[in-house]
Amino acid sequence: MRWLIGEDGGAPTFCMRRFELEPGGHTPHHGHEWEHGVYVLEGRGTVYSGDNGAPLRTADVVYIPPGEVHHFEAGPDGPARFLWLIPESGK
């Protein structure tokens, strides 16, 4: 994960991160009190909300509402790269 924009860069209310998952890798299954938006820069994978999964591919956009338990998983054929936009409170 790499921080691209945040309070240190002058953005007082939101942050942007670049995140990469290796083939077959995944984020933890988790929830939090803030919302966030995700843009798929490259690759394929699946986003899970609870037990339900939806396919992801390059240029897809995902909105995760506050409190939603979720995780992201990269497909087996290559890495998946994302931009995450979150409020400063989610840092």
C-alpha cells in the first residue's frame, strides 16, 4: 500500500491510497465505520460483501458503505492494482 494523498499533502478531509494484491492475494475480511470508493487500475479479481462476491476488472468502480463487511481478492492470473479513496477519519 502506498499513500498518494492525505493530510500531509494538504488534503484535510480525504486520502487516496494505491494498493496492490499479488495473484490470489486478498485483503482481510473486515468492516469499518467510514465509507470508501475503490477504482480498479489493473487486473481482475472479486470484491466480497458479506458472503456475496462480485467480479472486478480494470476500470471498475466499487463503493463500500460504512459498516459493510468486505474484502478484495486478486484473480490467479496476475496482480490487481487499486486506488482507494477514504475520508481522513479512516486513516
